Amino acid sequence: METLALFLCNFNILRNTIIVGYGLAGYHYAKVLEDYGKEFLIISDDKLGASRNAGGILNPTIIKRFTLSWNSIEFYRKALLKYKKHEKDYGNKIFHTLPIHNYFNKISDNNNWSIASNKKDLNRFFSKITNNRNEKNIKADYGYGIVTNVGRVEIIKMLDIFKSQLDSNSLLSEPFDYNKLIINKDYIDYKGIKASKIIFCEGFGLKNNPWFSYLPLIGSKGEFIHIRTKNLSPEAIIKGGLFIVPIEKEIFWVGATFDRKDKTDNITKSAKEWILKKLHERLNCSFEVVHQGTGMRPTVIDRRPLLGVHPLEKRLFVFNGLGARGLLMGPLLAELLYQFIEENKELPTSVTIDRFQSYFSNSFK
């Protein structure tokens, strides 16, 4: 009887929001709703998306261009607060402060780094240059610059901790069936589950969404490997052609490739060979490849996120397009989306899907 009662309760609740997808976008929006005491239901299958395959680097700079990323200071402040709050709420450490050692490829990089490290805001992150050319296990002919106040977030651990706290009223582990969604005037209905609104946080899966597939989500495939070695320090992230990130004892995440043409989730020999070539160009030590994986980043044609409401169906929303910087942008964007939906505040023009209104019109021609 208790099981039946719980089952019926699950269907009779009018939730504030149904969230489709549980990567970084889905997680961050669910956390915002939880903070405001709103009822929600996450619907997601157990497929491993791009979020769970990422290296987990929290870094507001674009190292190869010696500059800050778009709106990075605001994103960074909010992200730090959110990840620290997660640690406090659940008593588990997920954010690890780690410097990034950016190994230079030519002598002019030293001068460019010195100039960048004196710029406002950027000087908070670009620190000293180390001209140590006697690195035992790393080729450092031109030295390296150190990026400080950055680190790594254990994404899988973070997602799993939050997920473990959810009951059957807040989590439905299954693929979403678009044909089962009924849109009424005052609410939406999914298999008898009612909510005021639904937010699609599907990553590249948005391309299959009948309401939002018109949006110019390109997708860029990224492949990576895990290596095992005793010859690298776990106290720093290495940047030199690619990222080498300590994730476990003697295990490092290495990547990633960037491919806009291949839309499959298959690992490839060519990607592995490219990564290994880059590794051998940088490392002077032995290592063992223990895993190869891939993920499809939800990148957008103009490199900006996708937030907003459907042009016609005003109970359907989207939170997508975080690309490779979901860790950095996700917390603040989730807050902005909440304010847009629940408090009628405007979204920044740079992220609202209204900027692609013509794409929606053209999809019917």
C-alpha cells in the first residue's frame, strides 16, 4: 500500500518544473530550484554525456590567447560560490585548487605572458614565469607560466552526490519520450506527471527535440584518454598542446580533440594517435594508456549559450549550449534563467534564443 501511495503521489503533484537531462545544465538548474524551495522532477537516462567525460578544469582564462574568456569574472565568482556551497551542503570535497603550468612553445610566449600578467583582472590568474629548462619528465625548452586561482571539479562525484539525495518524486531514470508530452494551457503533462513548465537540458541531444531542433547547435566531438604514470606530479595541471589533469592516484585525464564533423559517440584510432603524438612531444617519461573516451560538446554557431522560452509554447524552455565551459558558466546562467522564468527578468541578449528567431521562422518554410 505504501508503494502504491507513493506512486500515486508522484503523479498527483503539480511540480514547478520538469527538467529533461542531467548533465551540468540540468544539475545547476535543479540546484537553483532546490535553493528556492521549488518542486522539480529530473528525467534522464543513464547515458554518459559530455559533462561526465570532461576533464573538470575550472579556468576563466583562454590560455593560448593570453586573455580572459567571455564574461569570465562574473561566471568565475558565481561558480566558486556554488561549488563551495555544494561541499558544505553534502560534506564532500569536489573542488581542488590546482595551478595550471602552461608550457611555452616559443621564446615570444614568455614576453606575451609577461604583458598579459600585468593586465587588470587577468593578473589575478596569470602568475610568474618559470624558466626551469631542466624538467626531468616534461620537455620545457622555453619555460612555462603558472595560472593560479584555478583548479579541478570532480564532476561525476558532484552529479552523483546530488542524484543520490533525490527520491522517486524528483528523479525518473528513463529516456524522455517527446510523443508523451501534452501541453495544456495551465500546465504540461508527461505520462500523467504534471508540472507548470519543462526545461530541456539535453546537451547535443537537443538536435532530436521537435521544439528546439531549429536552434543552431553544432556540436563538437572531443576524445580523450586516461593514462597511468608515476612520473608526473598530481599537484598541477599541465597545459602544453593539450591538458594533462590529475584525477586519481597515478591516473591523468589527457585531452581533448576537437572535431565538428564526426557526430558519432565512437572512439577513433586517429584521435588516440593525435593525443599520443602531443603527449610524446611534451613528456619525457613512460606512461600507460588505460582508457579512451569521447563526448559531444553542445557548442553553438556563435559560441554563446542557449537560454529561453519557445517562440510559441510558453511552458517550454531550453538551457543548453554550454560547450566546453559548462563548469564555469553553468551556475550563473542557471540563476539568470530562473530569474527570467520565475521573476520575469530579461535575459542578456547574448544568451537568449531570441537571437535565432529567424531560424525558427525559416524552419517552417
